[in-house]
Amino acid sequence: MRDSSFKAPERQLALLLAGTQARRACNRERIEELAARADFHALQEFLLRTPMLPLIGRRLLEVSDAAPEWFAREVERYSGQARRQGVAQALVTTRVIAALTDAGVRVLPLKGPLLAERIYGELEARVSADIDLLVDRADLAPAIEALERLGYRSPFETDMRQRKPEVHELLRSAAGLPEIELHWRLHWYDERFGAEMLRRAVPGEDGRLYPTPVYELAALLLAYAREGFAGLRQLADTTTWWDRYGHTLAPGELGELAGTDPAIACPLATSAAIAQRLGGLPADRLLGRALLSKASGVAARLSNWPLRGPQPQVGANVTLIDWFLAGPGQRRALFARHLWLPEEVLRLRCRDEGPRARRLRRGTILRMRVLHLVRICGRYAIALSQIWMRAGWAPAPPWLDTTAGEGA
């Protein structure tokens, strides 16, 4: 049975409001028509899950008077909470960047309130629970030492050099400050991109480093791919960035970047094509279609902007997209990353759930791995069967994907 949740007026309304300014202007009448039919309780629930209530809610209130007063009050109330959280997180981020800079570590902030302020003009537009920072791989150890002086510690039991973090090192504060993800790359596929993005970053008037436009757009698209094209937050980041900074890109600049790094070319092109279909990003002009593959079409069908299904299934779809977009040399790493989970990850999960599993026996670790393997493979089977029932095994390119939603 075909899932029609993407056709719900509340989700269609949120999708249109997450698009580029040109897409929203073109669909002004459609937005007003959907707002007139929408169940605002369902819309609020969806936007809180995404989470996009401050941004999408305000955009809706600016173009339509169909929203009830209680919805407008909720948007303002939640925006106030998000603003306070954003201010606090921005202050911590600034302090952390200063500590790393003083330690001689070149650092570039990613996502979070600093990105929200730059592209949206307001901290509350992008609620974030942690702090993402990019450093050079060679600087991971000195960066961790600098952050330990601020009270941050790794929650893992073994040393970083023994674990070799694939994308980032997780650090937690005993004082209850936001977690830090210390990245040395942005995506599983990225071998050179993160280091090059950091190397080319330039200082702003405030002294912090900022990425060059082409690298920032590419980073947003890779983040969208890493999140499995689920929800609307990364899509809105990309389309809003385009509205604000797209004019700064030279013609063909993104395509040239993709051509210099085959590891990210297909994920980058797939992400751009999906952002074009759903949000109006001019992907054809930026990258064309030569870098897309059959795997791009499957990834597009697995994408889940309406967040259909329970959270475990949504998460499984995200990791399944990794399998399709990763290069041949990534298969072994993917097995350990998504199927046969590392022992340290399982131990951390148990500690997060409670003190009962501080000392796990080898047999317990094996049972947990097998149970996870069975569950995730079952969810993979569900996801693949759903896209097969919708379209068969001849995946269409993402810009022709009819499951993307009408009116998009």
C-alpha cells in the first residue's frame, strides 16, 4: 500500500516554505491554499519533530493569515526558547573556538547558531543540541587537550588513537554544557574535502574563520546526504544559503570542486538534485547530471523528507542510503559502521541507558551485535520493499521522483 503521508497538506506546506525564495514566491497561491486546508495541530507536531517551528512558522505567518492565534503564539513562544538556547550555545561556541585558537589549533565552526545567524539572520531559526567544529586530523589530540582544560572529556573508555574516530570525536562536559563533535572530516566519503575546506577558510571581521562560498555550499550538501535526506532542516539550510550567498559563486565552481574529488562527487550531485526537486536549488546549473548514477535514484526514493514511519525506521533509511552512495572501497567500513557495531559504541549506549551495563561481558557484546544486525537488516528489507512496491526496481532520477510530493 502506497504511503501518502507526503501528500498531507501540512507536510506539503512545510516543504514549500523550506524552499528557496524563488520557489516560495512561485508557489504563493499554493501556500495560501494549503494553509486554508491545513490542520495546524498536525503542522505544529511535524515542525517540532523536524524541528523547524520557528523558521517555517514565521515564514507561514508572513504570507498567510489562515493560521489561528494559538499557532502564532506557539511559534513566538518556541522561538523565544530557541533564541535563549541559541544565545547560550553561541557563547559556549565562541569560548571553545577561542580556547582552540589560543592552543594553536585552526578551527572552523560548522552548523549550529553561528550558521543560523549568518544565513537566516536569527539564532532561533536553527535549533541545535551540540557544537560541531572542524579541525585538521593532525590537530585532534591537541584540540582535545585544550578542551579538557574547559572540562570536556571523551565518553569512550579507550584512547582516541586506539579507536581512530571515523568522522568526529565526541566530547562531553561534566558541567552540562553542550556536547562537542570535533570533526576532522564532514562525511564518511570525505578523505580530502574537510582538510581543504579548513585550509582555504578565511578570517572574518570577528577573527573567526569562515569557509569560502563554494566549500560552504558543498559542506551543506554533504551534510544533507549524511542525514539521509530526512526531514527539512538540512534542505532549508541549503536553500536559504543559496538565497543569501548563491550570487557569490562563480559559474561552474561547484562542478569543478566535485570533479577534483571523486569520493564526494556522486553524493554531492545526488544531494543537489534532491534539493532541486524538493527546494528549488538550481542543481542543473551548478552540477549538471553527469555525476549522478543509478544509486542516486535509489537514494532519492529512500529519502524521507516527511519523516514517514517510526524513528528507528527513519534512522535505518539514513544508513541504507550510505550503502548506495559510498564508493567501492567503503563497503568494509560500512559493515563495521552500520551493521557490526564497534564495542566502544555499544558500551557507550549502555552507559547512556543506565549504570546496569558498565561492565559488559564478551557474550553480551556479541548478543547485542547480533540483535542489532537482525534489526537493522529487517529495517533495510522494509525500506527496499517499500520503494520496490512504489516504483519497481527501475529507479527514476531524483528530479523525476513522483514520491517527492505534489506541488513541490
